[in-house]
Amino acid sequence: MSIKMEKKDIYIGYVGELKTYDSGVRKYSISFRSEQLDELKKYLTSRNSVNIDFIIKTDDSAFMSVFNPNAAKPAGQGDKPASKRVTAKDDDLPF
């Protein structure tokens, strides 16, 4: 019996070490090789963009995670609006 495993998270690119300057500025260098840029094109959204999260862990190490718009959505999460507009009816007023 074979189980098909789907890759849940996509990590592409390189995040360098944290650099802190005397001014208090903190900086990470981020780089991509040309083949990684080509790979990112697989994850274009319907708006023709690639969404990447830059995550900084509590130990100040960091990484990037690429959103996969082609991945199956978890059960119960469809294309529903983030919030619903509530409208009041005039005949529901208590006075």
C-alpha cells in the first residue's frame, strides 16, 4: 500500500544571518538563485503574484515560506468572505 505524501510547506531561497547595527536597525539578507526564481513561478496566484512569508523565530533565526495556491484547502475552508456585512431591518427596532 502506498501513501501519497503531499509537500505541505515550500521553502525557497536563502536567508542570511541577522545583522544588528549601532542605530538599532536589524537586517537579514535574502537571496534567490535563478533556478529558484523559475521555481517560484509555479506558485503564482490568480493575481499573478507570489506570496512569501518571512518568519523570524524566537532565537532570531529566520526563514521564508511560499504560499501554494494550488494546494488543497483544508475541510471547511472554502472561498467565503472574511467577514459578513450585517444589515439591520427597520422593523426589528425595539421602539
